[in-house]
Amino acid sequence: MEKEADALKIARKIGYPVIVKAAGGGGGRGMRVAPQRPSLIKGFHTARSEAERAFANSSVYIEKYIEEPPAH
């Protein structure tokens, strides 16, 4: 995905929080958790930039972010 508007549309559809992930990456690079719209906008651009530098591929995708409950 390359457009901010597409990221926002997907997040509205699946609900927050979401995670932006580098399509060509791994190891945690190019990943940003977004609990709400403003953080998605910032995280989308940051993840794309980081993915481009690390993997020479700025494509990202969006997934629903599921938080694990804290360990006791």
C-alpha cells in the first residue's frame, strides 16, 4: 500500500488499534502500532520511510493489532 488514504480506509474498516508493517521486511523494522488515526498517519509515513531504507521497498500493509494481556 502506498497511499495514506488507503491506510485510513482499512483502519476504519477493521478498527483500531492497527499495525503498519513493511511488506518486504522482517525483524521488527518498518513496523508501527497505531492506536488511533493521528498515530496511523504518522506511523504510516515513518514505516514507509524506514522500510525503504532497510529493504529498498517502501510498500506497507495494515493489520489489526491484538495486544496480549500483561503477564501476571
